[in-house]
Amino acid sequence: MDNRQTSLQFASENQSYFLNGLDQFVSIPSISTDPEHAKDIQKAAQMLADKLTSLGIEKVTLHPTKLHPIVTGEYLHAGTSQPTVLIYGHYDVQPVDPIELWDRDPFSPATQGENHFARGVSDMKGQVWATLSAIEAIMKTGDFPVNLKFVFEGEEEIGSLHFAEFVQAHKDLLKADVCFNPDAGMINAQTPSIIFGLRGLAYFELRVYGPAHDLHSGSFGGIVHNPAQVLADCISGMHDAKGRITLPGFYDSVLPLSDKERAELARLNITDEVFLKQTSVPALWGEEGYTSVEREGARPTLEINGMLSGFTGEGSKTIIPAWAMAKISCRLVPNQDPQEVLEQLKAYLAEKMPKTVRYELKYLSGGKASISRIDSKESLAYAKALEAAWGVAPVYKREGGSIGVVPDLQESVGVESILGGFGLPDDNIHAPNEHLHLPTWYRGINALIHFFYNLKREE
Amino acid sequence: MDNRQTSLQFASENQSYFLNGLDQFVSIPSISTDPEHAKDIQKAAQMLADKLTSLGIEKVTLHPTKLHPIVTGEYLHAGTSQPTVLIYGHYDVQPVDPIELWDRDPFSPATQGENHFARGVSDMKGQVWATLSAIEAIMKTGDFPVNLKFVFEGEEEIGSLHFAEFVQAHKDLLKADVCFNPDAGMINAQTPSIIFGLRGLAYFELRVYGPAHDLHSGSFGGIVHNPAQVLADCISGMHDAKGRITLPGFYDSVLPLSDKERAELARLNITDEVFLKQTSVPALWGEEGYTSVEREGARPTLEINGMLSGFTGEGSKTIIPAWAMAKISCRLVPNQDPQEVLEQLKAYLAEKMPKTVRYELKYLSGGKASISRIDSKESLAYAKALEAAWGVAPVYKREGGSIGVVPDLQESVGVESILGGFGLPDDNIHAPNEHLHLPTWYRGINALIHFFYNLKREE
């Protein structure tokens, strides 16, 4: 008999205390891509370290990297017969632009109805805080049933630049039986979900250079190749009429969807109407021959994340721009490799780019896709925990997003990740008015209490 | 015998006085496209009005329009047997962005070597001031040989929005035998030039709308049509492989180049090397079957003047942008009509744009192309004046730029424009570090003194 009920009781009595802690955490604008927020990054890392220490976690350390620190800690008092769970999280957040589309300050959290609004509140400070809250509920009501390790990074939103290197150099420190990573999410508030597949990422910046400076479009129009037009040609050629990506060899290493997996994804019953409602687009789009759910989770994509050239202010300016730029990223599936995609993009550009311009391609970040086991003891313990909190068994889903640390941990330390978390598809992560569904969040804390108790092995 | 030599003498002794006046004029940041500079526009108009008054010009008036004022004035004391010359100019300037590429403050004029730097110093405050300086040199040394009218607008750089309407409503005020418009330029500092053809313009803004807000590219990549990609497809399709514009019917009303005109343009002997040097591009580009000079002056074009979508800051942000925008403009030749081009672009978009997005097309401004007579008495008087100042006869050229007021004046008041001026192709107009070649400018003032004396008819 364990203290599970007492811990759940503690959680239900301390919801506002948990939320206050989260509010402090999300008030720190720890935007990892912006050098101006370096101090906030440091502050968020320190707040996490202090919280761990206050929970009785030992050897709490801020490890400097070439950019943002990684926080580790451990609690190894459950005995050697008990498993060790590595908790992964990131304390950095996405930028807030376009800031004018936010209904409130992104770093002054506020509740409206059942939702709580702030940058990072769903992705993923809320998920980190739910995990720490569940741990606190157990710590304050008895002995912790399993051993714990923690690794929190500050560069996830910019591609976990130094995480793989850190893991490689600290294999012993991170050694564990399983990693719990709550950076995935649920398909809707009623349906607990376990993510067993993640897409990888390869992120690029392409710059096309034309004339030495902006030119008068009257004096030079018809003589000089417009770099914005060249960039548009390049981008346009990256997809064919069937929505397939044309980079040479792009699909060569793509693992085809099995019939079994297609059947499982179909069972999720996420209709196009759901996606239409979430996005407000007039019609969906994508690669021919696949359903929306298949395209999102199990097929690679190429997206234009941003584009800039010439005059973009009010009114008119008659110039031929000196240069044009695009941010381009691919979501990858097993067994694609981001470095291979870089080579494929290079080959495409070498073939496509005309001699009338110069260009520059930068590889900004990337990571491989991953598929996790769903029949391990630990994964089943999480499934049972979700069922206990929601009253229904979880669905299993491949997710369109990318979590590069999952393959990093698998390859270096040999530890599998359980991908959970309580974010919802309409939380507006990476977008204005990011929010967290509070009833789901509180239920998630309960599920995590069950999870840690479920992990305890018979002695 | 006229006072020509005395006037020229005055000009040569007052170069620094003329330049000081120009410096005051270009120090006013009269950027017409930017509402924040409305006061500067007013200030520049007032400075012109004050200058005219100080020269003895009568009935000087600032006419309000829906946007920026038009300045007029007249001097009709040369007698009815003498021609009346309408002087056209604009006192507004282009925006200064990208400001970081300027080597100095655009509104603090400074000389370096033979060049004088400031926004508007070449286009066209310098040309307006050269004309007023020549008039002053004559006024101060004798009787003015011909009658003068003046019309200066403040909206040329944004498409002369209210000029046609003003001309239509003030036909008597502007009635003249000829218009002198120094907003054209020369092909190089050694070769005086008369522009006898101008391209027209049709300027658009196209916006493509996808999801209601930026989406996480992992969660929605492969489901939603990326608006930046749709815009790139649209733009890419606007040219074919031969560099021709694909808008339906675009070339239908294009006046073909005659053999005689092609021979005349070939005589200019502006080689591709000249254009390569002016632009620093690795190779030129344009419509197949035409030389660079032909493409620049006598063939229509379609340019992307600006493009914006999604995340364009440092680093990476994995979003599908909510929208994408392009500024698109066409340079037109006789007998194209900007309204027809608007319809052609609408037809193209209706055909090309997928059902997965919404879009919006705005027509921002436009004007027809024009061809001027080069054998009129007045045009020959200008040719003779240029030859007197430079020692060589001028070349005749069709110019790639657009001056919408030329057809406006021709259609409403029946007055032909002589297109002169002393800007050079590498003055960086509409671009950072705009400058004026001072020796050419002073020589231009001399040429204008000759011009006004040459216009005097035998009584």
C-alpha cells in the first residue's frame, strides 16, 4: 500500500500554489533565440535549480555550455532495486513576434475561462512545472517511490544546439532506465495520448544576392535578375504539383508507413474538420495519397518559415532589392538524416540557382526523427497512469513536431523516452496567445503522481 | 544680343551659393510615403514657395490636395510673342531604408570628391534647384527671355496620386507651350542626353492569407498550405523561361520597337559591361531577343519590390506563417494601360491561386508610358543648350523609369514635356548613398541658362 491517495489529496489542495509557481516561471522571458534575453535565460535556469534544491534534489548543478546552461540534479534514495527516471525538460521559450497579435503581455500570465495565457505556458514550462508539482506532492506526503535524475536545457527552441554534445560528455550523469519527456501533448482534452513517433528537423537560411545595393526598378528593371523573383522560383520548385518535395533523393531513406500503422493512425479519428477548425484555412493541403493525420505525423515536409526582401513598409517604393532571404525547414521522418537533407538542398540549389545571382545557404539546426517502444514496463506504467486520471485508455500517436533530444539520449546513453505531457493542439504554441488548459493541466499532475507510483517495482 | 555671358558669369561666381541653397532643401526629410514626415513635406513645399517669391515669381500658391500640396507660380513678363515654359518638379523624396547601408545621415548633405551625398540630391531636388539657380542667374543679370510657369508636387515618389486630378482642374493655370521636366537624366557625365520615351508604372500589393495565426510547423506542416510557398508559386509563375511576363494579354498592347528605333538605341553604345559595373551582378538577365538597352527603355517588366512573411529575425522559429506579402510593380511601355495590367494580374491570380488560401490584391499607383517629340523648336533649343555646355551634341534615349505626370500634362493640357536633367545612372537614386555629381550639376546650370535664352523667339 502506497501513499498515492495522500499525494493526490495534497495535489488537489495545492492547485493555486502550483499555478503561482508556474506564473513565476513563465514571467521570465527566457527566449533562447534572442541574445538580448541571455540574462532571462540565466534567471529561468536558476529558478529551476532553486526549485529542485527546495524539493530535496541533490547535486543540483548549472552546467555552462557555449550558449545557455543545462541544469541537472538527482535523487537516488529509492534503492538500487528501483528504476531511475530521467526527467527531461526545457526552460527556454519561442520568440513572441508578432507581438501586436497578442491580446495581453506574453510574460504577464492571466487566466481567461479555463485557459491560462503566457508564452511558454504550454510549451513547455507548464509541462515542466506539472512534473515538479507531482514530484512535490509525493515528496511532501511520503518517500519517493523511484530514483530521479533531471536534465533541463535552455536551447530546445533553437534546435538543442549543445545538448547532444553535453549528453555525450555526461553519459554517467544521465544514465537512467527511462526518460520521461513531457514535451509532446494530447490530441484533445478528453483523450490522454502517448506519442511514440516524432519528426526530425533540418532548418536552413537561404540568401540570394543580386545587385550590390537596391536599384531603381525603372533604370534597371529588365536588365538585372530580381533576387526576390529568383528566391520565389527556387522555393516554388521545391514542391511538385502533387505536394511532394523535389530535393534530389529526399524520399530515398523515408521509412514507408506500414498498413498496421496506417490503421492505428486512422483509429485516432482526427478528421479534416478538426484541422480546419484549428487553423481557419479555407481548405487543407498536402502530399497526395496520404490522410491529414498521416501527413502530419509520418511524412516529411518542407516549410517556408519566413521570407524577407526589399521594401515592405507602407505604400510603394520602386526598387529591385539587393537581396532576398528565406527561412526554410524540413520536418523529417525515420530514417532521414538532417545532414543528408542539407546535401540534398545543396544539390537542388546548385542545379536550380541561375548564374545571375550569388547565394548562401546556412544550416541552422536539426535533429533526427524517432520512434519509441510502447510496450516497455515504464511506458505501460504511464499508460495506466493516464487511464487512472482520465478514465479512458490513452491513444498512441506519431507527432509532427521534433524533439531532437530523444534520439540524442537514445544514441548516447541508450535510454528510451516516454513522450507525454498535457498540451493541446489549440494551445497556440509558437504563436500569439499561447495558453494552457488548466483542467487538463491539473489532471496531468494527478496522472504524473500515478505514474511515479506505478513505476515502483515489487521488492 | 542677350545677356547670356553675364548670366553664365553670375552662375560661375555663385556655385557655392547655389549649393548652399540645395543643402537647405535636401536637409528637409520630405519622404512622401511616410505619414510621419507630413510636416517635412509641408516645410519643403513652403521653402520652394519662398524661393519662387524671392525670385520675383508671382501668384505663388500652395494648393492643398488630399495628401501633399502642389506649389504653383508664374512670371509672364516676357510678352505674348514669347513662349511660356512650364517648369515641373517634385519636392518629395524616396524613403531611406535600409538606413544601415548609408555611410552618413541621408539628410545631412556632405561632399566627398566630386560627389555630393544626400537623399533627394539627384532625384530630384538637385534638378529643381539647378533650374531655379539658372533662372536666378538670368533674373539677376537682365530681363527674363521667356514666360515661366511652375508646378511642383510632393507625391511623385508615391505615384503622383493627386497630380492628374489637379491638372484636370487647373488647365488654364498650367497652360503653356512646353513643359520642361528635369526628372530624367544623362547616360554618363560626358554625354548630354534627352529622354524621349518613358516607361509607365502599375504598382500592386499582394497578400496571401493562410491560417488565422502563425502555426507550429511540426503540428501543422503537411496539412496546411504555407502562404509563403503559395506566394512564391504565384510570383514564380509570372515569368516564363524566356523572361517573358505571363499575365494573360500582357503584351497585347505593347508597341513593338521599330527597326529605326533599335538602330538609334544601338548607337548609344551602352554595353553590358557598363550595366555590370553599375550593378555588380554576376550576369545580366532579361527577356530573350532584346539588348539590355532595349529591355530597359522599350520593353515592359514585372518586378518584386519587396516580400515579407513569417519569422525573419536571427536564428530559427518553426512556424507556418499566417500570411505572406509582396510588393509587385510593372514598368509599362506604349500603349499599355495600368488599369488593363491590373485586370490582367487579377485574371492571372484568379487562375493561379489555390483554394487553400485567401488573397487580396491592392492597386497602389500607376501611370502610362510616354513618347515625346524631339523635333519641336523647344526640344531643339534644349539640344543646342546641352551642346553649348558640353561641347557635344546630346544623345536621344528611351528611359526605363516612369514619370506619370508627362502623359497627365499631355492628355489634359496638351503640353509636351522635354525630359532633361543632370542625374547620372550611378547616382544611387532610390537607394542608399544617393549622390549628385557636382561638375555635371554646375554644367547643367549653364546648359539651362543657354536653354532659356535659346527659347527666346525673334520679335
